[in-house]
Amino acid sequence: MSANKENNLVQAYVELNKFCQSSDYERALKAAGKVLQIAPNEQKAFHCKVICFIQLHNFKEALTVLCNAKNASLASELVFEKAYTQYRLNCPKEALETVDSAPELTPALKELRAQILYRLEQYQDCYNLYRDIVKNTTDDYEDERKANMSAVVANLAALNPSTDLPSFEENTYELSYNAGTKLAMVGKYNEALPVLKKAEQACSESVLEDGGTEEEAKEEAAIIRVQQAYCQQQMGKEKEAAALYQNVLKDKPSDQALTAIASNNLVVINRDTNVFDSRKRMKAATQDGLEHKLNSRQRASIAYNQAILAIYSNQPDFCKQCCVKLSREFGQERRAALVEASSLVKEGKRAQAVALLLKHGGSLTLAAAQVLLAQGDRKAAVKLLEESEYRYRPAVVGLLCTVLTADNDCEKASRMFIDVYEHYKSDSEKLLSLRNMWRAAAEAHQRANNADAAAAAHEALARAAPGDKRSLARLVKALGGDPERARQLAAGLPPVSELEGKIDVDALESSKWMMGAKVVKKTVQSKQEQSPGTPGSELGQKTKAKRKRKTKLPPNADLSRPPDPERWLPKYERTAYRKRRGIRRDVIKGSQGMTTTAVDQYDMSKQTPSATAAAAKSPRVEAKPTDGATAWQRKQQQKKKGKGKGKW
């Protein structure tokens, strides 16, 4: 290398170092390019170029440079940078292959591998790797590693709540949040709420201590408040949960995943009410780019709720698309079939819904039976349940008994209980635990007049509850065909004298049992209160003295004079009452403001009539003289005159 070229290379490295120290990565990228133009095989300059691309979040260019065949020799040692760019470009599988291809797992590669395993939802391997890292590493990032490890533990608890998982000291708000999330995933919502509130308070204090504003503290604690709302929603406090979700969404958080989760949970709270708001929320929960920010469990829940919302919105075609997505992407075929069958039932296509449910079988057979019962096809539902694998379950047996009894098919119900008894006869533990089933079996056998089967059911019931005297009495009553054994069992019943001593005959006779149990209780209590106590018991009782109250007098009362006996009568009824006479005053007539002289001028009653006015009287109309006959009489007279003018 010539001296001039070497000087240019040194000067380019000086510029590169200066820009890297000042974090001016755009200029540093240009300086690294100058170095590579002078010396294309410079490893440090190539490394700086890749780091500048990563710092500028230009991961595609960084990966392109690393994967270029011309730079194979320079990129062979940059395994961490290549895996990191693949991880940031949402290619976790390729990133894991790159990490595993490294000749040695350095601490940095271990940290990156743990993050990749978390993204791939391989939580058990991730937990084991983090435990090894925390055990063998001591630096300033111990709290961050413990927080990541506690997040892995919370997800393990969500997958398998019964596993025994470790707990961590809640030194930071991240650790407190993950501890509360772990309790929520296990189902301990009452215990999770105070831990999450403590984490929220610690988060706000931490942000404010670092110089942040209240808005930044509120945004940082938004994820903790959403988790609190989830706990309240699971506890049945949906109003409080909805208020928390809406407050978080009102602040418009920058985290897209947080917005999606809060919106999805609000859709669940709305159910079939306020469908317009639910559709708006679901649109926010299904935006592009969320597939890399939410895990598969969260995305499957959103897809499931979207399918149910399509049923509420009367969109059967879109519901079918959501069910296809739910089965293909998340492998939840049975759940998708159940939602699609619900959509078909709402459309009125019940036969297709039953066929779809029976195609998947298993527990969906019970859903098919429910559809048939809702349709009114009892025989098909009974046949389906009798042939299913759940025919010996107590709930299914109870349903079959109810349906058969409603159809007056008591003999078939009796045969069903005999079959159930033969199934559980070998298992003594279950035989003893199914008391209600044997009681129902005895009633069914009695309705079918099957005395032997009823006695066997009562015997199973008495064996399941050995201390229950009523079951023993029923068994004795059922053994009518075997009197010797009935006598032996009756010896274990309490004597009649004990039963008679507990009966209050007087209370029964005096009670109004026809009026109901409440009236009986009231009458018995009143009789017990009125019954006299033991002799001498009234000696120890003290009668309460009545409290004397002072009489209230009016403020102007004169006690020396006797009170007026008519003081309680109204004034107009008293003897001393005199009606007040009104004073008649001159009434001024005329318009407002006129004097009395002017009024007299226009008062026509006070003026004397003139001669011309007296002469100008209206003429009097005189009535025509009549002969005293009425109009009807005159009409009758005219008719008589007309009759006399005939020809003959």
C-alpha cells in the first residue's frame, strides 16, 4: 500500500471514529463507505457499516449487505448482527437457525437466542436458557433479565396453570407487573389486583423520578391498567373493566398491541348489544402488523370473537371466513365448527348445523343434541345421546331421564338406569358419589312399577349415605317382597318415640297450614311468645316505667285564667265571632283618570230624559186576533170541511 493511500485510509478512519463517538450514524455510514472504497477488505469498516445500518433501523440494507456473496468473508464473523437483523425483520425461525449455526454461543448470542425462543413461544426452552444466563452472568442488567424471565414464567402459567413455577422479588415495577400477570393467568384475580396496583404506582413514580412527564408516566402504566381491567372482567365486574378500557383507549396509546387487546376485551363485554361500537373496536383489534406483536393465543381469541361478532352482525359469509382462518392458522377446528354451526342455526339451517357438529364428534355431539332439542326433535336427540360416549355422565343421564319422563316412556327410563347401575357397579368410589343419580333412578323405577330395580337403587343410595335415615327408611319401604330383610334393616331406624318427641302437636293444630309455611311460622312464634314461663320467672323481670313528657304551652299562655272552652273550634263557629261588614265606597265609572264630575256627565242613569227622546219610541207590533183555537185545531177543522165536498 502506498503512503498516500495509507494516509487517506488513516484520515477516513479518524472521521469514522469521530462520527461514531458523536452518534452521527449517517455520516459514519458515509465514512465507512470511504474506508471500504480505499480498502475493500477492511473488516472493522465493514462491521461499522453494518452497525450504522442497524442504528438507523435500516435492517433490510444491513441484511442485504451481510448476505451478499461478495462480502461472505467479511460477514462470516458477524453472526450476531445477522441474526439480530433477521429477528428485527420478524423472521425468528431464520434467526434461530443463524444463531445455532454459530461455532460458539457467546453471552450475546445466548441473550438473543432467549428472545427468539420467546417470540417463537417455546417458553420452556426459553426459561431454561434464561435460568442458565442469570446463574452464570453478573453485570448491570440483572434486573432486566429477571423481568424477562418472570414474563416467561407468566406465559408458562397461562399454558399450564397447575405447574409449580418460581416467584421473584418485586424490586421493580416490571417484576411486580409480571408477578400480577402470573397470578391472573392461574386464576387468582383477587390476589393479582393489589399486586398490579402496586406495580402501577411504582411505574408512575419511576418515570417521574427519571424526569418524565405525567403523560409519559400514564402511557407507561397503560399496560398495567389494562391487565387490572382484565382481572375485573374475569371477576364479573364488567362495568369497572369497561371504564378502565375506555380510559386507556381515550388516551390513544402508541402501542398497537395494547390498543388491540383493550378493544377486543370491550367487544367481549358488549356481546350482542351495541354492535356498531363492537365493529369499530374489532377493526382496531385486527389491524395489519399485529401478527408480530401478539402471541398465537391472543390472535386466536381475537379471531374467535370476530367470528361471533359476525353472527351478531348477520354476516354469515364473513363468519365462515373467520372460522376457516381460526381452523387453518390456529388449529382450532372444533371451536371453529361450533361457531359456524351457531351461524347456520341462526340462518335456520339446523340440519346442516347438526351434520357439521356430528362430523367432528366428541363434545360437539352434545351441541348437536341441543340443536335437535331446540328444534323439537326429542326422539333424534335421545337416540343421539344414547349412542354417544357421554351416555353414562350424570348430566346426560339426567337429561335423558327428563326427556323420557316427559314423553311418558317410564319403562325406557327404568332400563336406562339399570344399564347405568351395571356400568358403575364395579367402581365403588363413583357408586358412592352418585347419590342424586340413584335417588332419581329409584323414582324412575317406581314410576315403571319395577320394584326390584327400585329396591336396588335405594340400596345403592343407602350404601352411598350410610348415616341418612331417610334413605334407609325408603329402602325398608321398597323391600316389601322381602319382609325378613326389611325387619333387619328397620332395626337401624330410630324408635317412634324419638320422632314423636320432636313433633309439637299443639303448634300443628293451632297453625294455619292451609295458608302456607310463612303463616305457620308466624303463628308458632306468636304462641311461643304468649306462653307463660316457668313459675317465678316473672319475679326477676322489671317492668319499664313509662316516660312522662312535659306538656307544651303556647308562649303567651296565662295560667291564672281558665282556658277558653271553644279554643278547639274554628273562629267562625265561636259565639263571640262577628261577621265583618264591608264599607261600600263610591264606585268610579269611566275610563282611568277621570274625575267624579266627568263621571256624572257620562253616567246615563243620572240624566233626565228629553221630550224628543220620549216621543221617538219604536212602534209596537200588534198580534193578529185569534179565535182562541190552536193551529192543530184549525188544521183539523179544514180537513172536516174538505170531506164534505165529495161527489157522493
